[in-house]
Amino acid sequence: MRNGAILVVVATGALVNGLHLDAIPLWRQFLFGLLAVAGYLHGRHLPVRRAWPLLAATAAPVVISMVFDFATGVGAVMSLGVFTVLPWLAGRFRRQQAELVVSGRARLRQMEREQELLAERVRLQERARIASDMHDSLGHELALIALRAGALELAADMNERNREAAADLRASAVTATDRLRRTLAVLRPGSAAPVEPADETVEALVERARNAGLAIAFRHGGATRPLGALVERAVHRVVQESLTNAARHAPGAEVEVEVEQSGDTVTVTVGNPLGAGDPISPDGNGLNGLRERVRLLGGTFEAGADRGDFTVTARLPRGEL
């Protein structure tokens, strides 16, 4: 309201000073200059929402008076247009131009922040992928090391000194696995499932675990049609993580692994008796990662203890080749 009142005052001054232009004294000429400067500064610094209705209302009496004195009215309206409206328009244009510059700079800063956030998100995703692969591969290998050390510890031809060394090696491998899991848990929350294809088949994985001393009963039922790359990787990971957990929590127990294809669905079931040590947590990092991976592929995942056995079951669509 105050900005509009100031504009009305400036416009009224231009109208009054534009009356009777036959003889203009010096002070009125100087006043025209002041009115032009005032109009520009008003448009530049004092925004008004409804400026045109205010200007029209201010000029209305003079326009009506043109019926009686046309020349005087025309001079006053021209004075309003030249010394107030035009400078005011120039000031408003300059203000809008400055606002556009400020808005552009703000938009640029926002885009830079978005780029930084995007880059940070990519870095976090990459860290999560690295953490996932490290947990998958190193955790499995450490579990096999612990299993081999346990087999050496029970070997009949081992002397007491070597048996103690094997026991220490097994304990160190178990401790390293736990530390690896705790360390990588910092990197894994919210991570996306890795999309790299598996570099070995499930059969090769099972055979490698057998050679390390793990007792495994493996069965591949149903058709043996090729699976999609992501589904094949998920099947490999389910078996790998389950064997790792069995080697850590139920050493010496036989593990049953079954992969069955039926129609467009592949079902992976891995079960082992519960060991005497720490029970397998169905909400551990490895199983939670598998649960999310299977969910993203449109499948279902179940893990838990039932009747003395811990069973992991994953059902997935065959996927696109």
C-alpha cells in the first residue's frame, strides 16, 4: 500500500506540473527531471502489484477535464507518460532483470548442490557394492579357512603343537569374519544389489566347499534351462551365504542344498542342523542383503529355524537371458 501511495504522489506531481505548458519556469523544468528520477527509482526498488489501475485512477480526472480544455489535459497526460510512466517502466524492467539474474544464480547454486548430492549418492552406492562383494567373497573364503583349520585340528596324524596352531588359525578366521561383518555393516545400509554376473556355477561352489571339508548333499531337480544373469547371480549368492553360515555356526553338520526349476520359477533351498554355538541370525547382514536382492528380482525369501534345522528358501522368476 505504501509503495502504491508513493507512485500516486509521483504521478499526481507529473500531472499537475504538466498543466499550462505555455510558459514553463526553470523550477518546473527541474521538477520534471526530479519526477523522472523518482519514477525510475520507484519502478526499480518499490514493486507494486496493481500499478496500472492506480495510474489510471490518478489520470482519470485530467482525462475527463479534456472535454472542457483539451490542450491542457493533453499536456498533463503527456507529462505523466513521459516523466513518470516511461521512467517507471524502465525501472521496473531493470528490477525484473536483476531478479532474473538473482534467480538464475540461485538456480545455478541449486543445480550445483544437486550435482554434489548425486555424486555423493554414486560414491555411496559404489562403496555399498564394494562392501557387498567383500562380504560375499571374503566372508565365504574365511569361513572355508576356518573349516579347513577345524579339519586339521581333528586329524589323527597331527601332534599337539600343530593341533594348537590349527585351533588358533580357526579362531583367527572366525574372529576375522566377525570383524569383517561389523566393519562392512557401516557401508552396507541402503545398498543396491550388485549386478555383476557370478564367476562360477553353483555346482562349482558346492564342490569347492566340499573340498574344504564341508559335508554337502546337493540336488538339482527339474529342468536345467539357463537362467537370467541376475537370477543366476542371486542363486549363487543364496547358496554361498548359506554355506558360509553353516560353516561358521554349525561346523561338521551336513548341509542340504537343493536347486529346483519348475516352469518359470527357480527355488533354492539350503538347510542345516542348528549347531551348538551361536545361532544363525535371520536378520544378519548377509541374509538381509539376500532378502533385498531377491525382492528386487520379484521373488520371495524366507530364512529361519524350524524343528532343529535352519533353512533358507528363495523363490525367483527365471529372468531374462
